[in-house]
Amino acid sequence: MKLIKIYLLLSFAFAMFSFTSPTYKMAKLKYNGGGDWYANRTALPNLIKFCNKNIGTNFDDEEGTVEVGSSDIFNYPFVYMTGHGSVTFSDQEVQNLRKYLTGGGFLHIDDNYGLDKFIRPQMKKVFPELEFVELPPNHPVYNQKFKFPGGLPKIHEHDGKRPQGFALVYQGRIVCYYTYECDLGNGWEDFGTYAGDTEETRQKALKMGANLVQYALTQ
């Protein structure tokens, strides 16, 4: 499975010098349990466009959709998961997701409000030996091309809590980054999707997303 990581690094390096055709795709994770996995409909296309323009990636303009238990997940270096409700991983899905993540894949979980109490126990099934740890503001993920000296920015308000970025670290590598009380994906969506949106906040969200992609592809 280490070949997946080698492929991701070579693809990223190739993208820095060739823009004739897409080298890879991002995907949104489709999961069972009843939660709205399809939320933030315009988020990934906007993030893809921003990353291709600003950090030299060469993603396909169109996002993919991949199920947790599908072997197709290994085709995506960066998988995005969002939603508000219930999540359930089967035993087969747990095994498949663990194989993907330990083999070089990367999962960004973005709590769209209400996901927290469901996703934590499901990810515990995937990595029973690991705990989510909050990343400090000086972590490299906040210091890629764009600098966030205060750590994860606040994008969308819910309960007045501070935004937190958590990680699952497997053998020294972040395999899953979890944004909580931030709603990063909301900021990636088309401007004006949510009342009270500002272009300044949207740019913060896109820049933080680009940092995350850059870190995921090169860590």
C-alpha cells in the first residue's frame, strides 16, 4: 500500500510542470446511516479551482463521488466528507477505509453541524488505537502557502464555540483531519449561498482548504 503514497507524490510533482490534462481528482465520500453526505454541493469544485490556480495542483475540474467501501477510493488522493446527521460504517467499510488511509490516502471530515456525535465513534472503529488530537496553531497545516497564525479560522457560526482542527496520526502521518465548529466547506461554496457571507471569510476558507490539500499531498 505504500505505492499509493509514492503515486500521490509523483502525481503532485508532475502537476507542478504539466497542465495539459488532469492528473488526479478529489472526491466526496458517500456514506450510509441517513446523513446528508451530499451537502455543500458547490464546495469541492470551487476548492479545486482555487487550488489549481494558487498552489499548482492539477485536479480534474469535476469532483468524484466514492462510497466508503468501494475500491475506487484508492483512485483519490484527497477525500472530503461532510454532512449534518447520522453516519454508519459497516465492517467491510471500516476495513476498506483503514486500508486506504494507512496506504497513503487522506480524509478531510468537515462537521457541517451535528456530525460530531456520529463520526467520532465511526472513526474509532477505523482506528481503535488512535484518538483525535487537536493541532496547535504552529502546526505545518496552518503554515503552508497561506499563513494562519491563530490556527483554524472560524467560517460559519453555530454555538459560539471556537473552531478546532483535530487529526488522527498514524505512524507519524496525518491520515484524517477533522474540522469542528468551523464549517470550512460552507466557505468554499458559491458566494452568497449563506446569509451573512463575506468575500473575506470565503477567501479564508479557500486558503485554509488549499493549505490542507497542499499538506495532504506532500506530508
